[in-house]
Amino acid sequence: MIERTVVIRNRLGLHARPAADFVKTASRFVSDITLGKDGSWVNGKSIMGVMTLAAECGSEVTVRADGSDAEQAVEDLVTCLMKEYVER
Amino acid sequence: MTNRVLRGVGVAPGIVVGAAHVIQWDFPEISRGQIERSEVAVELARLEEALDAVRRSLEDLRERTRQRAGEEDAKIFDAQIMMLLDPEFRAGVETLIRENQLSAERAFEFKTLEMRALWSQSTSYVLRQRVADLGGIQVRVLNHLLGRALATPIRPEGDNRPTIVFTRELTPGLTVQLERESVAALASVEGARTAHAAILSRSLGIPCVMGVVGGLERIRDGMDVIVDGTHGLVILEPTAEEVEAAYAGERLRHELGTKLDEAAGQLAMTTDGRTIELRGNVDLPEEIEPTVNHGATGVGLLRTEFLVLGRTHLPSEDEQSDYFGSVARQFAGKPVLVRSYDLGGDKFPAAFQTGPEANPFLGWRAIRVCLDQPEIFRRQLRAILRARRHGDLRLMIPMVSFIEEIDCTRDLVAQCAAGLAEEGIDAASDIPLGVMIETPAAAILIDQIVARCDFVSVGTNDLTQYTLAIDRGNARLADRFSPHHPAVVQLLERVVDAAHRGGIEASVCGEMASDPLSAFLLIGLGYRVLSVSPPSLSLIRWIIRQVDANGAVVAAEAALLASSTAEVEAILEQALAQYVDLQLLKGGRLPALVGAARLLGSPDRHP
């Protein structure tokens, strides 16, 4: 199992669009992916779960991947979390 | 008298007088809850069929939105489609069907209610806003499973009044669907400016008020109502005077709209013959076309952050050169002022993240970063030098507070040009260099700056923030943050005077130039180049064409003697009122023009 913790940088946090990107990326991997914040964990392939975490700008989240492609998964998902979005 | 005037938030401008139609898009009653064990397979199949059908209808709405409002708005439906197809959510519904022997509709309702409860209680404002997206899915799936059509407004025969729909919660899907039913205006109890449905109603041009409190239960189908999306009001059973006032308000809006349309394509010249160069601020590539089409005489601020944000690596020299070259070509021969990277703090690609700073606005950013990381800067300078073959590209550096920063930049430009020549790469041998005046230090040292550069451009938001020591993002101080503070006005004068004495161009590319009152002041102070966000181009062009430059000078001279923001504004308003109907400006101005500029990642540093 591989895990990494990062701080959310997008101004509005991990909301609809960034959450969707995260889930789309997570779904490309066979590994089980979970995302945690303040002790609660959700399925990283579930948009409802990821949105429920309501990770705001500045909050710390941990990506955990377990499976054959765990390393690449964590790498890609961290990149995804570090993205900033142009908001309207 | 009962209160007939309901207050809400105007999220899409426009005033409509019409007949109310209440849509109860509330969730349908489910009578059949429990099922027999033998029915499980049938229920699972029903669920699958319903999810599939709703997915198709959402995809239809997405496509329709894309055609009517563009790809960006269409993406709103992507989140809903993903929610609908969420594997974990679906597995939860299937488990309820299989193990608790619930009907497909009961199981789906149960799961969405669970989600809804969780999200509604969240302390996250953004998450609470997404409850409407959830509701949109819930209502569609349940109605499909129950074989019921979604309620749509039906106008009685012979009633020609425009239809105004009232609903508890406005979902993006409902908004687009209602647009197809030629609904004239919308009002809802839930929701706010940032709701997806609000963004959509603005794009589709349907006046809309959200957050209407108290009174939805008093509205009956067919009741006469006014919805004022410009001011966020709903008036029930309006009096003749109120209807007249509504029509008058709407006339003002249209009148201003027509005037602005007429001004497009005309010279940006004051009534006494002073020509003002009107340029556009370009954040993103998609803003280039509207700016060119408007007839802007160049780009007064080409931001380069979008090349970096949301990526892990800095863009290559080729990529930047291609982008700058394409902008230069589209503005054939007109000046394009490229602002060098305004990065810093957390506005940095992941690979360059630094630790958090206690005071990012006073921290390591903009030109400070570029000069400390010359490899990053060099790549950008080489890209501009190469692209300058395609047009009049110029360079301006942000947040300057030391004269050395200008000298160092010049040296770097010279080194880059020499390097390119040595490598035999086709490129310009120099770039006109400008300085953004955003700090009091730069405004005070303006004579020394003018002596060393080719033009100056004022970033008014930062100049105001640093001069007044007011964080422009602090909501508590928002009413004190104004570029009309006398100290800022005096610095603005100091800058333009020094530039003209030194024979160089002074422009304003800050948000200030997009405000009619401020534009009038800037013209009066002597600025001849204004650069504004693309949606404000028509308004400012029209203002320029209405005013007398000498009158503006007189007003600016009086403003320079004022001792408070209120005094400055009173002077400007009184003077501007000689040329334009302030009522028309206030009543007719679309709220969407104010602060509609996109926000980049935090802390945003729009000048």
C-alpha cells in the first residue's frame, strides 16, 4: 500500500470539477483507492464520496492506493490534487 | 398590507412582468416500498434501465447547453452524469434492493436522502450548493421509475402573459429544460450566485432571482408577478405603478444595451476630440477572439499564468513562443503587452511549491521570483523575443519596487537576445520594456522608472491594496477598498504626469478602468490608454464617447484636492452626470459586468 498526503490548493477546494477529475483519474487504475481527510475515508472512485469529504482549500488529504499499479496511481492522483482550476 | 415584495439575490439580470407558474418539482410519493424476494432481479433491471434513460436525457441537456451556452457551461452536467453513474452509490442502491428487498425507487430515494442529509449539514458552502445537483438526479430517476413525466409549465389557452416559473430548488437541468419551454424568468427559494443553475441562467439570458424568502406558498398559478433579476426582487400582484417602473427599468437596460451595441466599432474618442486607446485584458486564449472582434487596439495586459496553473511543469520556450506569436498575429500590428509570470506563494506549479508564507501578498512573487529563478524567466524572455517577429509584442514586469529590478531585466533581455543570435535562431534583438506600477515605491520613484523603461502601466487593485494597506480579499474591509481614495488618486496623477514628461506611454490595465466613474477620472488625469476586461469593452467605449475630456480634467483637478473617498466620488458623479444619465448607468447596468472577471487560484492578483 502506498500513501501520500498533500494540501489542497484550489481556491474553492475539491468541489465538483476537481472531484470529477480525481474520480476519473482514480477509475483508470485497478488498485483500490481511498481518500482520507481528518480521519474519514472514502472510496476514491466514487464522486459522491470524494465530494462528501468537502476538502476545502488548505486542508490536508491523504491518497492511499493498494494494488498492482498503486505507485503510478498515487503519483497521478497527487498531480491531480495539486492542480488549480480557473473558476468562474 | 401583506408584504408583496420578496427579496432574493439577482443572479441573472433583466426584469419580466408576467404570470406565475409554480412548479412542484418536489420528489414524488413512493407507494411501493417493499418487494418479494422473487422480484429482486426485476427491480435491479428496472434500476439499470432508469439510470440509463436518465443518463441519456442528461447527455441531451448537456449537448443542448453546449450549443446554446458553450462547452464550459455544458461541463456542469458532467458532474451530474458522474454522480448518476457513481459505482459506489449504485452498489449501495443495489444492496438495498437485494438485501432489504426494497423497490428500485425506494432504494434510490433512500440513498439520495442519505447523501442529501450528509451534504446539507456540511459546513462546506460549496458542498451545500451541490445539493441541487443531487436533487436534479433524484427527481429524474424517481419520476422515470414511476413512469411520470416531469412537470412543465402549461400556459392556459388565450393567456399571452410571459411565464415566470417559481420553484423551490432550481437545478441546471430544470433551467435548460425551462428555457426550451420559453419561460421568461425564474425564481427559486434555494440557491445563490455560484449555483450551477445561476451560471446557466446568466448564460442563457433568462432573468433569475434565487434565495427568495417567505411567500412562495402565497404564489398561485396565473398570479401577476414581477421578477427583477437585476436587483433581486420578486413583486406579487404588482400595482400599476410598480409594473410601469419595471417596464421603465427594463427599458433602461435595453436602452443601455442598444447604446453599447451602437458604440461598438466607433472611435473611442471624447466629444472634444481626444482619442483614447482602448485595449483588452486577456487572461485566457478564448478571450482573444471577443477582444479582436470588439475592435480593441491591442492587448493592454496579456496574462501568462494560465500557461502554468494546473500543470506540474513549466511550459517550454516553444510552447510560449507559439502562444505569444499567435496572439501577436491575431492583433496584427497592434501592441500586445505581455506581463511576465506573476507567480508566487501557492500560485506555482507543483514542482516549484515553496512553503506557505505568512504574508504572501508581501512575499516572494512576480518579478522577485523571475529574477531569483533566471532560468524560468529566460525561457519566457526568449519566447517573447522569438514571437516578436510576428507582431508588436512588448514586455511588462509586475510588482516592481526596486529600480534594480528593471536594470536586471534589461540585462537578461540583452543576454537572451545575444544568445538567440549566436544560436542562429530567428528572433527580435530587443523588446520594449514596461513597468507595472503596483506598489507605492514604484509610484514614488516614478521619475527614475520612466528614465529606464519604454512604458508604464498601472495595476490599480494592487496599487490600492498596497497604498491603503487593505487586503483586497478581506470582506470586512471591502467597503473601504477603493481606488478613489485620495491617496491613490494622487499617485495615479503622479504616474501619468511623470510618464508624459518623460515622453513615454502610461496606461491603466487594472480593474478600475472597467468602471465608468473611474474611467472618467483616468481620462481627466490624462491617461490616454485604458485596458479593460473583454465584457467591459463596450461600456467603456460608450463612456469615452459621451464625455468631454476637458470636463474630465476639471473634475480630476477637483478630485485631487479632496480629502475622502466619498468626496472624490461625489465630485466624479456630479461631473459625469453632465454627460451620461447616471440612472441609465445604474438601472441599466448588467450586474454581470461587475466583478465577473474570472478568478484565478488564490491569492488572486488581478491588477
